[in-house]
Amino acid sequence: MKRYSFLELAKNAFSAHQNWGRQWRSPEPKAEYDVVIVGAGGHGLATAYYLAKEHGVRNVAVIEKGWLGGGNTGRNTTIVRSNYLWEESAALYNHAIGLWHGLSQELNYNVMYSARGVMMLAHTVHDIQVAQRHIHANRLAGVQNEWLTPEKAKEYCPPLNISKNIRYPVMGAALQRVGGTARHDAVAWGYARGADDMGVDIIQNCAVTGIRRGQDGAVEGVETSKGFIKAKKIGVVAAGHTSTVMDMAGVRMPLESFPLQALVSEPVKPAFPCVVMSNTIHAYISQSDKGELVIGAGTDQFISYSQTGGIHISNHTIDAICELFPQFRRMRMLRNWGGIVDVTPDRSPILSKTPVQGLYVNCGWGTGGFKATPGSGHVFAHTIAKDEPHRINAPFTIDRFRTGRLIDEAAAAAVAH
Amino acid sequence: MLLVYCPYCGVSRPETEFSCRGEAHIARPADPAQTSDEDWVNFLYMRSNTKGVYVERWRHIHGCGRFFNAVRNTVSDDFLKFYKAGEPMPDLEELAKEAGK
């Protein structure tokens, strides 16, 4: 792999940057792999990367129906935070935060991680109680999170409207300073480049059409639009389409897929210093380094695979943004889109072995999977390589829906349910 | 925004008048004491999450308040049929074929 450095940049300037070369190959699939990952999004690529790097499993293919990073990895609002309620979640998301800090150096690829702070607003007495409970739980679990009065919140984010005469006045905020944003595409590209360099085959435009199982029930490989590929182990990381893929192996999943919307404005000069989210009136907003306001809206109320959402959903979010940040009332929105998110009954992900030998699943990230990308890939790679979960993802089994040990994060998810 | 037809009121109204209540025809176990863990898991949590023709429950919350069922294609979001609660599940393949014409 050609390492990116200042020297390389200077050298390539002499050839007008025409000879950088490709960041990863486009190989034809081999007949057999040790591990096949279904889905080349951030989580799938990170899994392949850590399989190769930490576990020496390099005979790996990542199979993608569309193009690399073209699903929810390229559609989310790029927010990184770890202020979840339960210890299990705190461990998982904090593991990711730890990896985010050194990720650009690790991958030799600028993922533009910016710890600019994530502020979650409280608008009612109930909000304040919930936020305080989260803050105390977080402090006990070693997760940074603090309470701000409305005045302090405005100091941290000057565009915020804290006047008392709006429909839902700001009564305070929980601030996680280590939270922030990262460049979503760069995360997928960085992991793809790193994994490819260690011998992982990334096979794009190749849909998985079936999962073949042997006499003993264990997986034998995947049927794809480019023919049958033999595999000892299969990891399904297909977000909104996970239940469709798992259905091919005859495994029913506790998942429902909803369209989740986001939208961006025209680019403007730096005007917004942090990430602000509000569960109660449902809005979240940040400004990308390109200058666009990145705004997240809610999910539709019905399951759908359409990758578009109802206009009344984004409208509702824009109402809230205009009231909280009056300076943006005349901003024009450039485009909006939807991504298909797979939601579990307890709003926590599933990173687990399955009843089928050799089949593993990483799904259920719902409306907030991007933040966990490095940590998710890291522990899932461990689960596949060792055939047993990492200490951190051990609680996130499918079996928890039978034993009743749910990890209820409905209140910590950014989207009001 | 979808246009939803209420079979009780006999009118089509915007989606915001309704509340979608998930997959239809999931029967509560008749004898809870005799129901196995697996059956409880299936009843409570497992959903078919179909990509294609799917049956779901809707409730006309800002109208008559009653539950009814709908058949919808989850890729195009087109409704294929609305029917009252308690009526049997229609033949989904047949409906898909008709819609394809």
C-alpha cells in the first residue's frame, strides 16, 4: 500500500496528481474463502479489516450488492457519541470512541473525526429527569457527560434560542464533549483500503441470492449473482436487509426495517460549532466541514424498503430547527434522502452467533449505527475469528429476546420512538 | 405521505390520520401457561419484515378509532387491499399478481 504522507503529496504534485493509483482492487471472487462478509458498509468493512489485522484471517471476501459504502454508511448524519444508559451499551459505544480517537493514524486515512461535542436538549421536566439519570449512569460507567443550564448551553452553542416564549423552551442540556462527527465516506474508504491491502477481496455489484447449508446444518457458502462462493464462515452485516439475507438461511430475526431521513442545506460559512439534538421535538443538526447543515429527521411509522421518507416527517424536523435556531429560517435545503434502518424491539444492536453453525450476524443498529462503526467491526471480527463473542458484545445476543435480558435503550436512541 | 383507506368510514385520508401498528395476523397464544418460550419469542419479537407484499394493522386514530388491516408492497409503498379486522388474510400471491398487471 502506498502510504499517504506529506512527502507523497509533494512527489505526486510533480505529476499533477495523475499517478496516485487505485485505493483498492476490484477482484473477481475466488472459489472459496475462510470468511465471507455480506455487506460492504462501514461495519462490514471494519469487520474485514480487524479480521485481517488482529486475527490474521486474510482469506476474506466482502460481498456488496451495490457499491461500497453506498447504503446507510453514505446516508447517515455522521454523529459520534457514547452517552447510552446501560453498562452494556456504555462499554460498546465507549469502545468505539476509543478507536475513533486514533482511527485516522491507524488507517493512514483522514476520517475527519472532530470531537466538537454533542449536546442533547431538555424541554420538559421529564426530559430533565431522564437527562440527569443518563448523566449519573454515564459517570458511573466511566462515560463523559455533563449537565448544562440553558445559559451555559447557549454559551457552548451561540445560535441556540433559549427564550422562554417558544413552544418548547430549552430547560437545559446534556453535553458529551468527546462526541462529535466524522466523515462517513472516509470511514468506509479507509477501512476498505486497509483491508484490501491485507488481502481482503471487496466484491461490489454482487448480490447474495442464497445461503447454502450442508447436511449438518452448517453453512457451506453463498449463492451470488457471480456464482456460488464457498465459505467456512459467513458474517451478515446488511443493515436494513439483514432479515432478508438471514431468511435465506432460514433464521427469523427480531427486526423491522424503517426508512430514516436526513437532509442537507446549501453550504455556508462556519456558523454552527457542535452537534445539537433534541428527542422531544425531534431534531438533530450539525455543520459539515464542507459547510452544509446536516439535519436528521425521524423514521416513517411503517416498514418500508423504499429509501425515501414521508415529506411530513422532514417538515416536522425543519419546524423544530427553525424554532431552536431562528438564524436558519431562510436556509435552503439542497436534498433529502432516506436510508433503511433495522430496528430491534429493545433498540440495541445484535452482534451474535446464530443457531446456524458458521453464521454470524451484526445488525439492529437502528437509527444510530455510524457512531459504533470501529467498535462494532472490532468485536464482531473477534466473534467470527474465535467463534465466541468478545467480552463487550457478549450481552448483545439474539438469545436475549428469549431469556428476557433486554438492553432497553429506547430513551437513549436519538430518535423518539 | 400515504393515502390510507378506512374500510369502516369508507373514506381515503392522509396517513397522518392513522397509526400503523405493525404486522397483522399475529395471534396471541390462546393458553399462556402452556405456551413455550420459543412461541412467546415468536409472538412478541419475531417479525417477517417482508421486502415485498406484506400485511399490516392500521388504526384510524383521528377518525373512527378502529383497527383494520392493509396489504402493502413495502418496496413501492403501494397499497393492494384494505379489509376489516377479523376478516381472513387474503391470498398475497394472488394480489401481487393482480397488481403486477
